[in-house]
Amino acid sequence: MAATTETVAILGGTGQQGSGLARRFARAGVRVIVGSRDPDRARATVGGWGAMPGPIDVASYAQAAASVTLVLLAVPFGSIDDLLAELRSSWKPGTIVIDVTVPVTFAGGKMAMLEVAEGSASEHVRARLSPEVGLAAAFKTIPAHLLGDGDTPLDCDEFVCGDTDEARARAAELVTLLPGLRAVDAGPLSRARSIEHLTALAIAINRRHKIHDARFRIVGL
Ligand SMILES: NC(=O)c1ccc[n+]([C@@H]2O[C@H](COP(=O)([O-])OP(=O)(O)OC[C@H]3O[C@@H](n4cnc5c(N)ncnc54)[C@H](OP(=O)(O)O)[C@@H]3O)[C@@H](O)[C@H]2O)c1
């Protein structure tokens, strides 16, 4: 298995979730590539983060996917089909993709879960990835607001599921690299549906209680 200190590419690394993860990983000493549709714009975004202990590079999505074997998918659910079609021939052998996406919409300020024919966003991704690419889901229930606040301890559990033991193990290693996060192995990729619904629950709790950082801790484990 590859070392946890290998480079991680984050597709959507300029977004709320992706940038929070990029900065947290950089602080944990992981080399990060921020993948973006516009690397120049991404460079400007990364420049605005100030000094980071670890190196952060920027690249197009295709360059980012082609240069590492650990890739986080942190783009809007609605952009997945086009992006995965574009990347079809980009993946390196042995790549593990970690899907962060959640199929929620916020039309008119109202949150709704999209019905996904495959069962979950991660299974939707699975159906569009070549079989040689391993897939796990993680970082779906940790709020971007908290990730982006580098001084606040994460202090919660993060659910991991995946279609192989290796994919789950590598996602769990990545989770564990972030101080205050515990990886909870939830089993096969089909568990992603439940995890994505927990994200929707956390958003609803945030709204109801006028907070930003609702998240989960499993007791008894
Ligand atoms: N926000 C949260 O708290 C949270 C929590 C858990 C999971 N997630 C999931 O993480 C993913 C990203 O969410 P986010 O809140 O970070 O979204 P966001 O702030 O809108 O960022 C998404 C990033 O994806 C990239 N992107 C690629 N194709 C795109 C397209 N067609 N339209 C718009 N952006 C596109 C953009 O980067 P470039 O312009 O640089 O390409 C953008 O910075 C979503 O699937 C979401 O469900 C979010």
C-alpha cells in the first residue's frame, strides 16, 4: 500500500470543501495538488491562503488526475458526468478516487436531496469510472465551514466506505491524517447513500439551530 504522505490531488480544490481539505492536508504535511478548470485562477486562490507548511501546486483536472494515484473528487454533483467523461483516459494505474460529493441542491434557499438512480452520488461515480480505478467515499459529513477554520479542532468522526479493502484503507489513512478526525469504516460503497443522507441531516440541523458545524460522533465504537 502507498504511504500516506503521498501527494493528494483535489479536483474542485478551489471550492469550499476542497479548499478546506487542501489547507488541512497541507498543514498535516501532505503535498497537495489543487485541481481546477482554470489553474491560473486556482493559483491566485492558493496564493490568498498565505504561507503553508507543505507545498501546494495547481493543475488542470486532467493534469492533476494524471500525476498522482490518490484523487479527491470535490466538485458539484451536477458536474460529475462531464468531468469523469473528460478524465476517462487520464487515470494512472492503481489510482484510488475518494468521492466527497453529496447530491444536494439549494434551489431558492431550500435544501433537497436529488434522487440518484444508482442509489448514491458515489455509486453514480462508480458507474462512470473505469473498473481499474478504486473508489471510496469520505469527507462527506465534515462541514466546509469547519475545515476552512484552521484553528478549530475537527473533533468528530468521518465515515468511510468503498468498493475494495484497499480503497477504504487509503481513504481511512487520509482521514486519520487530519488531527481530531477518526475514520469510521462503514463498509461497502452502497453505504454512501446513508452517509449522504447524514450530510443532509447535518445541514438541516445547522439551519434549524443557526449553527455551522453540526457533525457526527459514533458512540460505543
Ligand atoms: N460545502 C460543504 O460543507 C460540503 C460538505 C460535504 C460535501 N460537500 C460536497 O463537496 C462538493 C463541493 O462542494 P463545495 O461546497 O465545495 O462547492 P463549491 O464551493 O461550489 O466548489 C466546487 C468547486 O468545484 C469546481 N467545479 C468543477 N466543475 C464545476 C462546475 N461545472 N460548476 C461549478 N463548479 C465546478 C470549482 O472549481 P474550479 O472553478 O476551480 O474548477 C469549484 O471551486 C459537492 O459535491 C458537495 O456536495 C460539500
